[in-house]
Amino acid sequence: MGKVQLFEIALDKNKDVYSPGESISGTVTIKVGQALPCKGIKVNCHGFCGITTKVNDTSWTSEEQYFNSSISVVDKGTLKQGVHTFPFKFLIPATAPTSFEGNYGRIIYRVRAFLDTPRFSKDYSAEKPFYLLRLLNLNEIPDIWGVCESEVSQEFTYMLVKSGTVVLKAQTDMKGYTSGQVIKVTAHVHNDSGKTTGNISASLMQRVTYETKKPTHDIKVIAEVEGGVVKRGKELDWKEQIIVPALPQSCLTGCELIKIEYYIKVSLKSPDVMLTLPIQIGNVSLDKKHQPSKKATSPPTAEEPAASAVAPDASMADGSTPQLPPRPAPKPAPRSRVSSYIPPSAPPAEYAPEPHNDKRQSQLVSPNAFSYAPGLLFPHTQQPGPSAPAGPAFVGPNPAATVLYPSISGVVPVPSPQGPPPNYSASDYPQEAPPPYHDSYDT
């Protein structure tokens, strides 16, 4: 059988899945039938990513290395006949990404051993792959709470003649899922045309992008469910469920060459109407205990700015704030002309205008589209001067998540359009400043 009868690597406890920052240990076993001179035995632990432009090709066009460590377990000498075992141990970096295997690239981790023999002798090697799992906690992803919804409309044409419009709305019950969970899809179709639509369907899609010189996109249908048609002039409410199979996680943190995205595609076969609902696939499911409270996320009310405006004038000598009775605010001093305008609050969180888009794929509505807020008055003749700079633009709540990675925007209160108070020093009447708030209130 030759001098070397056995040369293999074994990991402790037969473990093959590890986490970043964890140590990996094992042994190298070699069995020789007779004395064998050697220059040494080395053990190497290697982690890297390789991508290509051809399917299942290992001639990588781009590579990214995460770590490459080697140790020597045997120095130059002679191995006696029999079985020899040599231990090893490595530390996996905490920044290493999760293992992945795709059609155009892989993230690979392996332990290799090399037996270096003298000249004209055969060299030997052994290899043991292992897998790395970096858990993705869905609770740590921003803007993960709530439903994911979108809307799109498409004109229906028949024989080059427009016959109406089809409106498609859809949503998922959550934005993040783990393997084994159920995605609840709800859709509403309004067929305002003179022709029956095709079947409605919902698909769980995976999109993997390989960052080569010209990025390669690999799109797969993971699961699909199909419903019925919508007759002309009718509406349809459709509900379905999709079970999430075992899938790679959405985010390969630490990898710059491979990007994984998931989304639900809801479409009609005729006319060609389609929208996407981006979702996240992770390893730790959403927990309602981590959901932000409504008080922390709700916009301020109209009473809150008024209270903050009164507090500086109502503070007492000892620094405490008096509790005033709920009476209407007193009128200002004569001719003081001090404005008592209270800036309106931002629209409530439920206010979400539904955009209409005649493109085939729905797009995210720009925050600049929200130019009106209920109860807000804008003077058309007043122009902001140097002493009254324009306030920040209104940013409304995210009305719909229609692209794979929607922008995240919070609710910002609209600043008051009023300018600064009058300059009393330049006025002839009154000669003195108006009394403070609490003095005028006591009278």
C-alpha cells in the first residue's frame, strides 16, 4: 500500500459548524507502513470568497480572503512505523462572514494538512471543510417592524386600444422571517377594464448579486402560489401563505463580493402587472418584546409644542415649573402683536397616501411628494427673508416598501412658518415690553 497508509484530519467532537470568534481544534493522523523521512508537517486554516462569471466554475475572477493561518506540527526528521497523531488549534476571526455556495461564487472555510517529503518523494495532503454561521438577529435590523405593502396600477390594452386600468395592492404580515415561519400574503385587485385578467400569483424570490467587473445577478423562484382570475369590472381580495424553507440569510456581513436579497413578487399574468415586497430572512425571529413602543415612535401632538413654549416663562425662582389650570391662554398686551400661532404636528402614523404608478414595477414614493399636511396653512405672499430662514422640508412616514431596499425616514415635525416676534425697540408704542406670561395670567 505504500509508505503512507493513512493521512486524515479530524475535528474535535466531529463538529462541522462554527461561529465567528470561536476556536477550531482537531488532530492530524498519519499511519506509515515503514520509516518515512519528512521535512515537516504543516496544518493550515483558510477562509476566503471566490466569484466567477461562469456557472460552477472554480477559476475565480475575484477573490476575498478572511484569514489564512498555518502552524507546524512536525519538524524535519523521520516518522517511525505506526500511527502518529498531532493536535492543532486555530482561532476564527470575529469578522468572518457566513458560509455560502452559489452558482457563481462561494464562501469557503477549510483545514488542510501537508506532509513535505525529501526530493523525488511523493508529497501528501489532506483537507477537511467546515461551515461558519454568523447569526442574523432580525430584531437588530432597522425598520423591521410592521407590514410591508405596495400598490401599482397598469393600463389594460386590447388590440392596441386602451380598455381600462388594473390596480394591484399587496402586503405581507411582517418584514422579517426565519426558516419554518409562514409568510402571509394579502392582495387586492380592482379590474376597472373590459377584459378578464390572468391568474394572480405570489412568489418568494431570491436575488444573489456577484460583484464582478460587470455584476452578475442570479434570480431564483424559491416558492410560488397561484390564485384565480378577476373578471372585468370586478374586484378580488386574495390571501395566501408561503412557508419559508431553509435558506441562506439575507445579509452576508463581512463579505463585499456577494449580496443576497429576498422579496415577495405579486403579479398578474395578463396584463403584465407586478410589484415587489422586500423581506429579510434571518436566524433569530422577531420578538415583540424588542418592538419599539408606540409612545417613542408617535409624532408629537399640537399640545406638546405649546407646553414647551410656555415652560421658560412659567418657571419659578426655585427652578420648578408651576402646574397651571386648564384655562385658555390670555390675550397678549395691547398692540404687542405677538403671534400665538402653534405649529401643527406631523401627520399621524396611520396617514399613508397610496401612490399610483403606471410603471410595471412599483417605485418608492419620494418624500417631496407630500406637500400638504392637514391643518397646515402656508401664506403664499410671505417669502422667507434673511432673518427667517426656511425650515427643513417635511419628511412623512414611509408609505410603502416597494423596492428591494426602501429608504428609512422618520417623522419630523413641521416648523412654524411664522417669522421672529416684532422688534419692540424700534416701535413707538408701547414704550415697554409686554408683561410676562404668568403676570398677565394672574391679572
